[in-house]
Amino acid sequence: MRVYNFEGTTDEVVNTDELFMREALMLAKKAYDEDEVPIGAIIVSNGKIIGKGYNLTERLNDVTAHAEMQAFTAAASFLGGKYLKDCTLYVTVEPCVMCAGASYWTQISKVVYGAVDEKRGASSYGQLFHPKTEVVPGVLADECAELIKSFFRNKR
């Protein structure tokens, strides 16, 4: 697990959402290399990555093995509890209904995603996230979207 310390950074402004999204993108690229739909997710608490995952639906033959679900399980295990209050989920593609619902039950404080999923994304179905969850869309959206598009172009 990586720890980022932002104290004392006076020369430049560090965009932590972009920094952590780049970590999620690295996991998405790993999924791509394993012929999984390239979505990566990490969960951060106090500047520390406490959970991470990428799609494993093909390898595990499990439709619920989404990147977010893998990250939720890892973070809950790390914390020793099911609630992820004061944590942030970074995911390269907008969560689906299942993953948004799971985030609701974890009571995660913030969800940051890259590319919008117009077909299956949670925002198409109304408010599915916990009412106290801050949602930040579009972080590194172009890079995240290009990875998904490239994957499906190569499949056709």
C-alpha cells in the first residue's frame, strides 16, 4: 500500500483526485492486459490506499466481481469493519447500479469517477449513492474513456 504525504508542498498544488485516479488507471490497465473489462478502483483513507481492485468477472466467472466490489472488500478487511466513512472511492468508470448500491451500504464519504457510463452508469437511474456521499464525476475522463473504447475496439 502506498502512503502519500502532502504536508509541506508549497511549490505546487497537488490534485489528489487526479493522483489517485492515476492509481486506479494503473489497475484498469492491468485488467486490460488480463482481457478483463478495464476498470480499476481504489479506496483511500487519510491519504493512504487501503483497498484496491480491478474487474475479475472473467477470471472468477462472477458477474459481481467488479473493480469497486473488490476494492470495498479489501478496504473493509483492512479497516476491520464494513463501513467506509471518511474514505474515498476512485474508479475509472462511473459505478453501475450494483456498485452504487454497495457504496450506499458502505456509507463511503466520497466517490470520484472518470468516464461516464451512459448505458449502465448509476446516474441514469436517479440517486443511488448514500445521501451523504459526495460524487465527483469526470476526473481524467478522457484517459479513462479511451482505455474502455480501445478495449472494445480490439474486441470487434
